Amino acid sequence: MIKIKDKLFHLHNNNISYYIYCNSHGHLETIYFGEYLEDIGNIDAIRKADIDNDTTQYFDFSKNKEFTYPDHYRYSIESVEISTHGLRDKRGAPIILKKEDGTNVTDFRFVSYEILESLPTYEELPYARKNSSPCQTLRILLKDYLSDIYVYENISIFEDKDIIIKNFEIVNKGNIIVPILRANSMQLDLKDNQYKLHHFAGKWASERFEVVTDIKDGIQEVSSNTGRSSHEENPFVFLTKKDTSYDKGEVIGFNLIYSGNFSFRTFNNSFCNTHITYGINDEDFNWMLKPNEVFVTPQAVISYSQDGIDGMSINMHKFVKENIVNPLLDQKEKPILFNSWEGCYFDFTTESIISYIDDSLKIGSELFVLDDGWFGKRDNDESGLGDWFVNENKINLKKVVDHCTSKGMNFGIWFEPEMINPDSNLYREHPEYILTCKGMDQVSLYRHQLVLDFSSEEVVENIYQQMIKIIDSYDISYIKWDHNRMINEHFSFHHNKENQGEIYHRVILGYYTLIKKLTQRYPDILFEGCASGGGRFDLGTLFYYPQIWASDDTDPIQRMYIQYNTSLGYPLSTIGSHASANPITSYKTKALLALFGTYGYEMNPNKLNEKEISELSEVASIYKKYHHEVIANGTLYHLSSPQDSNAMSMCSVSKDKSKALVIYMNLLKEYKKTRFLKLRGLEKNKKYRNSFDNNIFTGDYYEKVGINLSRQYLPEFECQLFILEEVE
Ligand code: GLA
């Protein structure tokens, strides 16, 4: 996978090649990144920018004279692994250091390298897990020319998936503290500027709307500065070419194994290159790196494909399932979940919850989740966060849990560990536990809450102790972990003034510390991430939890966009989705959409009529029969995007290609009606019976002709499921 000849490194598998060359200045040049290329030939033909007769001038102070570089290396034009800063290169360096003399010239040059037969792992941060498939890491050590700061650049490659993982580890081998002003995880310079950038913008209850723009000359940025990966943008982005489709053409996907502020930045220059840097957002970032300490940047993930958007997406899904999500949790069959939130919000009693449990059984529920409102003084969202003890006046939790388990159901509960209401015992006892804005007369509230200072070990430990008291006292199988506001003010009482630029990152490290402790202590509990819906849908969270609630919008028409777009970067098995009481469409439609996610319910089950119970039970039995094999572990193909057609359609095919589930959701009644729905991913020569018209066709036929939808009328906003099974 990694070959080296004359300081030319070639990382490759059967499909991709990544060539890096260490030039005579000690700078790492990115010679080539793309489709597999066995013989790169004379690299000078690629690396020299043919301008100004190939010369680069410089002034040598010691000789008081002008020279040209002997090997014609052109700063600011050649593709490199780490651009310099404060020198010639103006495209944007991934790392910037502040020096003792006040300058911030940063220039990393080659020292040595090693090859590891594994992937780097970290104590404080989530990382890509090694599994049984072969992988290698090229670990290059570089030194800053004007200081004792060293950098390890790690680049990992897999044999069985077209994924590259990159990050930097910044090491202080000097004897003074060095401020790091920027600590991105990677740079990638592409020798082309004809790309489109796809990113996923949104807001609360309408996360991840796909936005596509041409990468234009100058700077473009996709970022979050809200203290979490955010509703506003997602760390998953990808690049396509003009002629790329779902099944053909070049696509480069990116993601970051991180849950906090990020910045994905492109810069196109006049020499037709695209310069990409990606990592922690440097806004409000200033890390004081002490002697002998290491700053580890989160790992960035690159998924490369020549097989269109689905090629990239399938690659990402495989990576997330095999190398991010804990494999034991990923492979556990998930129970059908019933969540109390949309059914009763804060308004419940022991008896009403018991009646919910009983009625949820009628629609196949296997796990009952009591959402917000069971703790502290919590009858609405104005108080109680921070007080993780049962509100005995409101609910007899023991009775509820016992009732639940006596019915053969598992029990789950909601926490929002990183937040605090000013109206709480914890705040009254510890007003210094919050993140604030020093010296200001006010601090912002969202949903009446403040953010706990998770950069402090004491605060994290306090919440940990409160949580384990509850978890140890009741039979709990599931925890929904919420995070209901962004982080605006970020002054910490627990750190010196010099270290206030570390708080955003330290808060995320605190989040990881707590979830790591809890998931290690309770390996059998199913954790689900949530942040006002899908405000923290990222690989950092998925490293600890196998699934994340996708959005607070459960109206299937809105949610269809959210789930479809989320599934471009994340496997369906990670996308928390429930059928709810939302009035616009039938329960069948809502449940079928939820089936293309983790599947569950969220409504008042006392109000379900016979027809609704039967519709939901029917989908529940499809879930039990097919979901684990065909959806959770299948291969997903995107057939029709709701953003640019009149329908949403996806097809998930089991690994052995013997079964497929196809969802088709109608947006408009007649206009531009789809006649034939062409499927993908089936075995060409296998024959399949489809549940739509009971016909048997070959995989080839389904791909080239498709299912004739005009044979049945599908009302507006309704949804259909086609089950395909192989026949002899
Ligand atoms: C957030 C979540 C919801 C629910 C409420 C409870 O909005 O996204 O699912 O848990 O909090 O307050």
C-alpha cells in the first residue's frame, strides 16, 4: 500500500493513488491524488509550473545577492502537503504558530518518516478504528525552520476501501510555550479547479439541505463557530466534476472526526489549482502549547471515487460502519423504539406513562424511552437542567421501569448533560460552572439555558457522578443524549486569561471525556446522540454512539429531504428516525420513511385507531424481517433526489444481493410524474420478484427498464415500499 523510492512516497490501493515527494528544500509536494496511477514517470513533468521560464528568485542575506532555486520549486503554486505561513505561500497554511519575537512565520521541513501497519489512536479524541482489513500509515516528521516545534503528518490508507485519513500532531520540543493560532488537520492541493462544492446547510428542524456551488476563484468556506458541528453546516462535504452523476464521475468526499467548530476552506488560484484546508475552525482558537506537550488535530477523512456520488457515499458508509461506530454496537440488532416526547412533552404522570407503555406495545415497540421532564424541577424548559435526580413529585420512576420490563420491554431515558438552567440547584450552588462572557452585564439564554463549562474536569466529574447514580439505580438500556443550544459566550472561570482561546476545543474534549467514561462503564447501553434534533450529527459523536437523532422535524415531507441528504454521507443505520403524529400524511408513509433510518415512534399511543395500529404494525413486521440485513447492513443507492425531482427514492440492497428494499415518495401528483423507476445495485443475472406488481425480472431489467410506476396511482405526498426478493 505504501511504496517509497528516492523520497517519492506512493500510497495506493487498487483504485486510488496518492504521490508525495520530499523536495530539496524539505517541503512535501503533493504530486498526484486521484484514480490509481501505477507509473508516475518523471515527476518533474508534473511538479514544475511552467511560468516565468521556470525560475523562482530569492534574496540571500548572507551573500547579499539574488539567486534562483535550483529545482524550480514554486511556492504558492506547487501542490504541497503543508503550505508555509508568513513566507511566499499565500493560499492558507494548515498550521500557524506565534513566535517569541512576535512574528508568525511557520515553515515545516522534512526530518524523517516511518510506516506503521496500523492507524493512529488517541486517548482524548475519537479516531478511525482499525479493523481486520489491512491498512498502513505514512508518518512523516517535519520541523519548523525557526522554532523547536515539530509536526507529525499522518496519512493512512486502506486496502479494501478508497479512504484516506489525514491529521497532524504538533509537538513542542523547545522550552517555551508556543501559541498555535491555527491547527487544521489537513491540506489537499488538487491540480484542477473545475469542481462543484456540495455542502449541507440548514437550521433547527431543517438540517442538511444540499447546497451546490461552483468552486470559484478566491476563497470559499463551509464552517461552524457555534461550539458544535451544527445545524447550520455539516462537516460532511464533497466535490464533484461537471459531468458527475450518482453512478459516474469523480467525487471527493470529506469529513472530520470531530464534534466542534470546524472550517473547510477552498482557495482557487490563477494556476488552476484547488487548495483545500480542513480542520478545527481558527476563529477564537489560540492553543498555548507547553514544552513537551502534543496537540493532536482531529482526523480528516477523504473518500475518493470515480463511480459517482454513490461510489463516494458507499465508501463513506463502509468506513463509518467499520472504522467509526463501535462494531459491537453497529452489529447489534436495534429494538423498535418508542419515545414519549412528541406524545406528551413535559406533561405526564406515572399512570399516563404506564398507559403509553401498554399502548406502544400494540405497534411492536421493544424499547420505551422517557424523554425530557423526569428530573429536577422540570415541568417546562425553564428549570431543572443540571439537577439529575428523579422528580419524585411527578413520577415514580421505579414503578415505570418495573412495569416496562415486566412487559418484556427495555427502558431508556433522556439526559442533557452539558447544560444548566439558572433555575437549578446546581447553578445556585455553582454559578462558576457556566461558560459566560467576562465583564458583560448579561449572558445569552437559549431555551432558558446556559452551557456548562465542560473545559473543567470538576464540572464533568460532577455531572458524571450525578448520571451514574441514576443509571446504577434503574434498569436502563438506552440513553438519549441531548444538547439544546449553541455555545456563544465561551469564557471559562476555570482557566487563566492566556488559555481562553482553548475553551471551544476543551469543551469538546470534556464532552468526549464524559461519553467515553459512560460508554466504557455501560458497554451494553445503547446511546443516541441528539442536539436540538440534528445539530451534532458528526463522526466524533458516532465514534461513541451508533446513532443520532436526525432532526426535530418529523413531518415526513420535510424529513424526507433531511434523511436523504444525511444518507449521502452517513449510513442509514446511524440516522435516528421515528414515525410521529404529524397530521399531513398517513402513518404508513411516516413509518416507511422511518424504516429508512433506525425506526421508532413518537406520538400519543392512546390515540391510535385500529387502522393506524394495523399500518404501523405492518411496517414493524417488515422492520423485524428485513431491516438488519437489508437496510442497516445493506448497500444504499440514491435513485431520485427530492431537491431536483418530483420524488424521493432510495434503494438498499443486501450484501449478498438477494433482497432489496426500495422507497419511493411522491411529491407532486401529476406534473413530471415518474413512469419507470430504475433501480441500481442488483445482480444483473439474478431474478427478483417485486412486491409492487408481483412481476419477476432480472437485475439487469430493473436497472435498464425499471419498475413501471404508472400501473398504480400513488397520491401526492404518499410513500411506497417495494420489496424485491431473489427467486430461483
Ligand atoms: C430536543 C430534542 C427533542 C426532545 C427535546 C426535549 O429538542 O431534539 O427530541 O428530546 O429536546 O426537550
